[in-house]
Amino acid sequence: MLEGNAMKKSMITVVCSLVLASQAMAAGSGNHQHMDHSMMHHGDTQSSGMHSDMKQGHHSMNHGHHMGSACGEPAKLEEVTKTIHLDAADEMKFNFKQELKIKKGDVVKFVVTNTGKINHEFSIGNESEQEKHRAMMRNMPDMVHEDGNSITVKPGETKELIWKFHGDPKVVFACNIPGHSEAGMMHRMTVDE
């Protein structure tokens, strides 16, 4: 008798799980679809925790993982050694408020303000990483980044990105939203040894 009750409870649990799963799938077939990619590769760099939110038939992807680069890695606020303010402008330029004097080992807090009327991205990487990022953005033009090395800044918004520079001294700052980097929204620099 006890075994029969345990079997009934197991069957009820399975049926409830199936009902909930089918309801979730039905809800996902409408305008809202959520995807969770726990492991993603960008070039040679492994990333985790990607979250995608597609709304109203347009693919707006939001990355929420921490990505390193050949040029360095994300860092914490308490590690910051200098702060650099910049504007991302619709004239397809990054307007840096301070001279870009960065040494290997510096931890820089970039404070990025979008002074324009369209979204802009601020991404840190070397030349080949930025090329791969641009290619990915061409395939998913509405992607919104919140990676360790990239942020998307909406019009009128200010965001911060904290980065430790080490490794490849040839650094490229770029907005990889399709057409922006190609129009000049890119800045190359060499990190001092």
C-alpha cells in the first residue's frame, strides 16, 4: 500500500511537471522568448552566463557575462588606479576627456556617457577581437552588451566599465554596432610598458 502511494505521488509530480513545462513552452511561443546559454565561446575566450531577451519580434540580446581579452580583463572598483571619462557621440566618435596615458597593470574605470540619440557601444580588445565582435554584431545587430569588456550605452545614459590592462599592448576601443566603427567610432592606442 505504501509503495502504491509513493508511486501515485511520483506520477502526480511527473504530470504536474509536464503541465508546467507545456505552459512555459506555450508562453514562450508568443512575443517573449528567454534563452540561457551557460557556456559561450567568443574567439579563444570562454564566457558564461549569457542571457538573451527577445521582445516583440525583434532580437534584442543582452549579454551578462564577464569576458576577458588578450589585452586584459575586467576588474573591481577597489582596484581602480585611474578614471577616464568619455562621450560616445552620434558623430561616430569617442571624445576622451583626459589624455589616454595607460601603463601595463593600470586598472582604469571608463565612465562612458552617450551624448547622442542612438545606442552606442564601448568595447575593449585587440584588433582581431574587435573584428570578430563586429562580425557577430552584423549577424545580431540588436545585441545589447553588458560583458566584462563591452557595454551598450543608451542615449543620455552613463555607464562604467572597469578594466585591468595587461597582455597585448595594442588596444582598440570600438563601437561595434553595425556601421559605427566603420564610420570612425574606434580609437587605437598602445599601452606603455
